[in-house]
Amino acid sequence: MAGNLATAGLSSATGLVWDGVAQIPGGKEVAEVGRMVTCAFGMGCDSGPSNSEVIDAVTGAVEAVGADLKNEMHLIKDELSGEIDAVKDTMIEAKDAILTEMSTLGTNIENKIQLSQDAIMREVTFLTNQQTQKLTSSLNELKNLVNTKFTELRTLAERHNFQNHMRQCDTQVSSIKTRFDLWRAKIAIAAWRTSEANAASSASVKEGHLRDSVQLMADWWSLSENEETRIAQDINGLVDCISNTNIFDALAQTLKGTSMSPDEKLSAIASLFSRYLAVLAEGDALYSANLVYFQLKKNQPNLRPVMMQLSISQLKRAKINKAFFDALNGNNLISHSCPRCDIRYISRGWGWRGYKQYLKDGAGGGCSDVRKFVQAYSRIKDYFGAFNPAIKTHAKPFLGYGSICKIYYMSVTSWRGGCYGDSLGRSTEYFADRSRSSAAMYCSGW
């Protein structure tokens, strides 16, 4: 998540590089261009904003929005604390990535000062082209992610007949995807221009291609449909649509009556969630690029407003993050008919000196379902947690009472032989309901 926001934000910073490098043949010093890139937001340069000022601004923004969200979502106090902390961490990571990349690029440009004028233009144009190609690769990867998730979901939907759930919120999805595809096309044209600039032998031709790239993106961002408010409205509109229509729980209701196993049902809902997350990632990329682009147009660019607005947008995802895990945690997937999996044990000894050796193999016939459900749930939690740590804050631990189907885990033994057999090792296994257990055998003596 942080990497996506940072890369998208850097797309607009790349435009700053195109503009600066294009001025070198006209007499602008390469050192000046390098410093302009490094210090675009004033962070660590002169008397610009400090790191703590940006962090404080993000903290204030997410805590204020968090208070409103708690009321809207009817949550108890501190129920969003994990999500708020995760959003703050993501924003700090994104900020650091933007500043590090800009500093590295600016320093590399500035270090060309010892070269001849022709060599400076050649080397700096090469650096600019590298940065632009890196951007297009990142946007193509994001597009491939969206396409992959849609294909996976469509295959599952056709197999289990829940295609109608895929069509929810299509208007908002279409708006985000269309704008992102047009933006990606413009970036691709700009990337071709920088490739042409890199290949050209004439400094004036290099300058012309770079200026054309700058103008291309300026024209794009000047369109009313690409205004910050329009982009934000589409993102928030999709989040609200997903939340208000209760899509994930509705799908869980549909899957409840199917012959799918609990882990298959989890995977189906996760696939639907993945599709929406991938589309929102496209919206986030464009929103980040927009905020950075117009901030860099100001007389005193500042990263604080960018990070504040991004953090507010991210925290509003709490509504769908919670809705997703509410569907996984609810009664429609497994809790309406909890599998029976009782822990078994060997009881040995007399009286107070006795003890129980808990065994790996449970009783009740539902242990395979419990195991598969836990594996799928944990895999989904880890996957989405890696994508965005805020998402997994709504997952439930498997600790017994209060967990799904009272599932709990315990360190148990793989046992060979009867009363006087031996252990083949220990492992952590999952069972359901601590109040239930059964003896595999009773053994007297030691």
C-alpha cells in the first residue's frame, strides 16, 4: 500500500524532473536542478517542515476522522485504534519512500556537475528516462493485479453461481478504472517521449521531447474530470457503496446454502474483497499523483497536506475492512453449523499424580473442516495484512470462547502405540470448544 502511494506520488515528481532537465540546455545549472528535485518539499532542506511536523499532522488528521468513523460505524471506544495506528505507519512509510527516492534522484542529477555540457544533458536525460520507465512498470503491475483479481473472481463466480454479487457498485468501479487507464496511457506517451529524448543526439531535441512530456501531463491534470474532488468522490463513493450494500455478508448468505467447504467460502469472499481493493489501489495511485502534482505547483510545496489527505482517505476504508472480516467472522460461513472437533487424550497414573497426554488426532469428524478453515482464515489475514496492515486489525484470534466456533489451539503430541507407546513429536493443532474432550485410553501406572 505504502509503495503504491509513494510510486504514484513520484509520478508527479518525475514531471518536475522533466521540466527541470529541459531547462539545462537553456542555461539552468545541473546542480540547481538536482537540488530542486531533492528539496521539492523542503524536507531536510533550508527551513522546510520537519519530519515530526508531518507525522504530527497525519496523527491529528486520522484521529479526528477516526472519532467521526466510530460514531458512523457504531463502534465502542478504541475499536479503531489498531486501524488508526496502521494508517499512520503506512503514511510515514509512504512519505519516507517519496523523500528517499527524490533525494536519490536529485543527488544523482547534481553529481553530474563535473561533466561537460553535452555529457550532462546526455546523462541526466538517461536518469530521467530510467525514472519514467520505472513508473510505467509500476503502473502496469498494478493494472495486471486488477485484471488478475477480476479473472479469479469471475472463475469462482461462474463455478458457484454468484455472478450477481460481482456487479455491485459497478458504476463507481468503472469510473475509477476508466480514469486510471487514461492516466496510464498518458504516462506511457510521456515515457515514449523521454525514451526519444534519451536516444536523441541533439540537446534541443532532448529538450523538446521533455517539454512535450510536461505539457502532456499539464493538459491532462487541467481537465475538470481529473480534479482532486472528483477523484476523491469516486473513491469514497465506492467505499460507501460497498459498505452500505453489505456486499460481503450478502455473498456469505448466498454461499451458506452451497456445498462449498468453509475454506472455499472464505476464499470466495476474499476474492471479491481483492477485486475491490485492487480497483481502490488504482484510485489511490491517481489521487496520490494528483495531490503531489498540484502541491509541487505551489510557491512553497509542503508534504503535510498530501499526507493528511491520503491518511483521511485510507482511514475511511475501515468501513469495508471491518465489513469484510465481519462476513468472515459471522454465522453464514461456519458458525451456523460448527464442526465438531474434540481434543483427545491419554489419561495416565493414579490420583493427584496422574496427568493427560493430549493427542494430535481429535474426535468428532469435523477436525478436517476446522483445520482447513483456520488455515484459509490465517492465510487470508496474512495476505491482506501484507497488502495493508490496517485490514487485519479486524481479524479474530483463535483463542476459544469468543472466537469463531470457539476454535482454539493447543500444543499436542503425535502418539504411536497404546498405553506404553511413545511420542513422535509435538505440534500446534486446532480444536473446537475447550469444554469438550474425550479419552483415547486410560492407563494405570507409569
